[in-house]
Amino acid sequence: MNDYPPMITEKNFIQPVPRRIRGYFAGELLFDTTQAIYVWEWAPYPQYYIPIDDVNDDVLVDEEQEKHESRGTYMRLGLKSGEREQSSAAKLFSDDSLPGLAGMVRFEWDALESWFEEDEQIFVHPRSPYARVDAIRSTRTVRVELDGVVLAESSSPVMVYETGLPTRYYLNRTDVNFEHLVPNDTVTECPYKGTTTDYWSVKVGDTVHDDLAWSYSFPTRQLLPITGLVAFYNEKVDIFIDGVELTQAKTHFFPSTPAS
């Protein structure tokens, strides 16, 4: 059993979206709706499905491909605006689909130029209405080790509690042993925290462990307490809280048992 709450939504769970959702393609408004729905294609987060009546059909290209999946039958759609084209960009669901999906369009997230909830741009995927992310300061002592080598130790961590994930421990840079951290060009995005500005692999002895630590210099306003702090993947390192070692987490990021 994990030591953090799991996601509670099931596959194909459907709920209304109480927000205005807009999407742009090639600089053109593709859809503007207050009637979108959330569809959980898997537990961690949902996707938006958009009513076809709210989509600019001048941009849609019927690729004349009928396909089937667990949610129902759909027609494959492409996008075209001026000289910009994107094939296999969307699915338009038919009447034999799950209740509520008929006449709804599911766009591939990266096929669009940008997505907005109300007037705030969002990234990576929709924010789940059932996910909560809190950044809380603590005076508990956090020690991070890998193969017996101490990578960081701090008594002033910021603990980030995100639904469905283990607690992430963000530590002051002065409490991190940068002798073992190797900067790299990796960049990741999170709809709740923002875009990373620093990423590190970890070198212990002659072994380099890729992409184990990261930092946000400009997190979202909700997560400002983590600005500039460094976190490590619980799934790949050994973490001790007040001297007690935590069970190494398994998540959808790293589902298998780490070699370390």
C-alpha cells in the first residue's frame, strides 16, 4: 500500500467542465466553448472533449477514417489553416459512443498551438478538478541518499502534496551537495507547477543516473514556495524523514522497482 492517497477516478469517468475552454491552431481560434466535458481516459488526469457545434469546421479536415475504441466509434479528423496542416489531430465520436460523447471532439493536446481555461493558458493536459497540490513549509529533517551517498539534507524543506503522487521534498540549494549533480538540458512541464528551468543527473562513483533532480525558477502562482528549490525523484533515491527511511515509491513515472 502506498503512503499517499491514490487517484479515485476510474477510466471513462465523465463530468462537465464548468470553465470556458478555448483552443488555437495556427494562430486561429479553433473552438470556444462553455460546454466541454472531462473524460478520464486513465486515472491520473482527464482530457477535454469539445462539442462539434463549438468547433470552427472551416479548419477541420475529414480524413474519412472510421475507427473504434472502448469509448465508441469515431471519425478521424485533421486540421488545416493556410499552409499549416496537422493530420490525425482529433476524433469525432458517433452515436454508439459512451453516453455524453456523441458529437464530441477529442483533440490531441500537442496538435493545437495553445489551450486556455478562461483567460489563463494551460499546458501539458487539463488540470483535474479532483487533484490538489499544496506546498507546505516544514521543519522536519529530510535526507536524500543514493547508493549510500548523501545528496542533500535539510531541516527547512517545502513539502509538495499532489494528489496521486508521493510527497515531493523541495530543498534549499545550500542544503544540496552539487558535487554529485550534473546539469543537463532536460525540460519537463506540469499543469500545476509550470515548466522546469533546471534539471540534473546524479553521478555517484563512475555511474551517472539520468534526470533525478529538478527545479522551478518560475513556478505557477499556486506553487511559489518552491521557487528555486531542488527536488529529487522519490522513486529513484533513498529518502529519510527525521532519520526514518521511507519506502521507495512506485508511480506511473517509474512503475518498476528502481535498481538503486
